[in-house]
Amino acid sequence: MPIKIGDTVLAYHGVMIYDAKVLKIDHGNGVHEDNDKIKPTASTQYFVHYLGWHKKWDEWVAFSRTLEVTPANRKLQAEAKENAAKEAANKKSAAKKKKISTGGIDPGSTRKSPFKKMKLNPENDTEELPMGEGDFDAARQVALQMPFSLKKQLVEDWKHITHEPRKLVPLPRKPSVAQIIANYLELKKAKLKPDNAADEKEFKNIEGIMEGVQSYFDRALGSILLYRHERRQYRDIQEKNPGAPLSEIYGAEHLVRLFVRLPVLLGSATIPERELAQIQPRLNDFLKYMQKQASSLFATEYQAMAMTTGTATATATEDASLAMLPWSMGRHSWRLWLVSLGLLYVAYQKHLLPNPVARVVGRVYFYPTWPFTYLSRRNDYWTLVDSHVFVGAAPMSFMHHVDALYARGVRAVVNLCDEYGGPVAQYKKRHIVQLYLPTIDHTEPSVADLEAAVAFIEEKKASGVRVYVHCKGGNGRSAAVAFAWLLYAHNMTLEEAQQYLNEKRRVRKTLYRQRNLVAYYEKLQSTRAASSATTS
């Protein structure tokens, strides 16, 4: 019986088998969120939620990784669990022989800060709200108890910086973040009992954690802890103090912002649960210290922007320069801007712009208009053209597209976007190879690029690898490559390839008349005719 949306199945996850609920189905022709009567094939994928697990573990699984819920498969599930338990017990037994002590953080990791396992991801940050709570559902929550007085300080800080008349934290701050942490450690050290090994060990653990906090502050400040109104001040400070640690310049106002972000950052890092449980109370203790010392840690007065490294003066100069531009119409110039931008985009879509201008416009408009692309393509973001070729829209890192494609067997990509280089870092992580053939949007790939793409696909197919061909929306440039592949690999005519793609996916209806595709087809036919004449 075909698996339907809402059904419970057994799904392999590593060596284990778990109960999972089917949320979506993809038979290779787009994601379905409603039930259909299509029988599963080898290319069928299911988007599943593992019962009892956090939704961050939801994933696409191949048909081959699923089992029906039957007594025989339940027995298989129990055997897998038993085997995993035995293996874990063996590892635990071996680990006990190497273990030095119990309680506290393992001595081997005392001086290795767990914060070094945390990585910044500025792509997911919102500059306007650096102290926002973020998406706590995306990671395990780490319970840090922010005292009410510090929450109030955060709100006051936000008002000063984002409300008129805007004011900034005076820099450099005294005490700085480095001094605050040093003073806290001095206080802890003073409370140590003489010749008490447990106290010494606890202090070393605290010292390691606070070193991690300071190190992470230096790394995170410029990426996730600043309001946009503070960025000019930040650049000025860096120019005046090249190489100086930011923790020696900024103070408690910015440090407390880091603690708002830490629950998500810690929760999403690869830190074992045991270490997290030990880190939490020590960070909470530091927050209590900041609360008690608040009167000496936080600035009592903020400086007007004109008084902070010339920020307001520079901003005023920029505003005056903008007011003198020929397209400016004073207070209501934004209306003319909107009209101008709209007309420019229409001209861009109608192919009325010269290529150099179209290239710039395409790059400028890519991200602002991508949401519209997604909304129009959300039910058929990609389509399986044949057994080894997908064609679709631009894969975005923040949408987990790369993981979904990888689960479908994609190990190579042909990117036709001149305006977007693709999620290269995720490709590298997944060992996915990309052939980049930048083509300006609303133009067609050259004959040479069509030949290169087809040769690339043929090479990957010979290795049993699936290829994802994409442009921005998956209906023009990438469809042209898929069209060329059908001409080459399936020996179709121009009209047959057009009809085939029309049935598979919403693509440009005039592909069969595109000059370069016609030239490619004629060249292909000539080559075949010559080859046929030679063999005969």
C-alpha cells in the first residue's frame, strides 16, 4: 500500500530505526503536501518528523530508508536498538578505563573552552535586532536566567540607540569586558579555601568558561551584537585601535547582549549535554555578579552621535550629498525612487537593457525579489527531468535546499546565475561539485555553455551521480540546459523537447525558438549525420 501523508512509518537514522510521521512526499516532480495516488519509485523521497524528537531533526529520507509498520519490522527495530545499546556499553566500558575523575568538567577539557566549538553564522542574523531572542525552536534551549534589572538595561540601551535623538555608548568603556571578567575571576579566586582541591578545580573550570566568553565576544561583536547605528562607530574604533581586542574597548552594555544570544548559540553548537549542564550555572552566576555590580558596570549617560567619533557629522554630510543628487525631490523623493526602480525592473524583464546594465540590475534585484520567486515556485521548486537530472530554482542555504537535494542523490550542480554564485560553503561541506556558467538573467546560455553543461551532466551520469541544474526561477536559463540535455541524451526534436518540458514543469514556452538552442540542435544533428556517414 502506498505511503500517504500523515502515515506513520519506520525510518532508518544511522543504525537505528525510529517511528516517523510523513509530512511531505516528493516523487521527483515537486513536493506534494496533499495525498496523491502515485506509487513510490526509487526516486521517491519522504519528509518525515521523528516521533518524540525536536522538529529540527525533520528531514527528507529516501524510499529505501523507510519500512512499513509491521510485526516483522518492529522486531527488526528492536534488534537494531539492542545492538546499538551493546555497542554503547562496550564504548562506555573502554572509556571508564581512561577516565581520571568524576564531577565537574573533565580535566582534559578544563582549559579548552567549549565556546571554540561554536561558529558564527552572520547569514542568519538580523542586524537591526542584535539582542532579539532569535529562533529558539531551531536549537536546544539553554536556560540562562537573565535578571530583570539586566533586561531593563537592554531595553534602555535599545531606546537610546534606535530612538531620536539617537545616542551611542561612549567608547572606550571603563570597565571593559576584559576588566569585568578579570574582576569577577579575582572575586572568585579570593573565595578559594586554602589547599582545597575541589575549589581549585572549580575555579579552573570557571576560568576556562570565562576565557571562552571573552574570546567569543571578540569574535561575535562585529557580526551579531551591533545595531546598524553603531557600525560607523565600530569602524572608527577599529581604525583607531588596529589589532586591539574588542573586549578591551567595549563594556557591559554589549556584553549583556551576548548573553541574550548565548542560549541559541550554545544550543546549536556541538557541545555535549553534560558540558552544557555544567556551563549553565556558571554563566548564571556571572549574570548575578553583573546584576550586583550594575551601578559600576553600565554607562549612566550615552553620548549624542555627534560626540562619538564624528558619526553624526559624517551622517549629516552623507544626507546633504544625497539631497543634491539630480533625482532627489526633497522629502518625497522616495516616491520617485519607487517608480524609477519599478520601471527599471520592467525594462530588465522585457530585455530592454544593454547587457552590462542588465548584469548590475540582476545582481541588485536578486535577493529583494527572491521571495516572489519562492512563492511562485514553492510547490515545484525543482523537477526531475529524467533519472539523473533535476532542473529548478536557486538553492538557498537558509532554506536547507542543499540538504534536501543531497538526500535526493544530487552530487553535482550546474549554476546558470550570473547574479548568484550559489551556497558554495554548503556544497563544499557536502562534497558537491559545481559547474558555474554565469549567464545574465533574461538572456540565453551560449552554445559553448550548453555544450559544457551537457558534457558535465553526461560525465556525472556515467558515475551514477545526479545533477541539479538551476538559474533563479528554473524556467529560463536552466530550462535551456535541460532542453539541450533532452536533445542530446534522448534524441528529441526541438518541438518534442519543448512539449516534454512543458508537461514536466512551468518553463519558457519559446525555448524551441531560442537562437542558441536552435544552433546547438543543428550542430548536434550535423555531428550525428557525419558520424553516421563515417560508420556506414
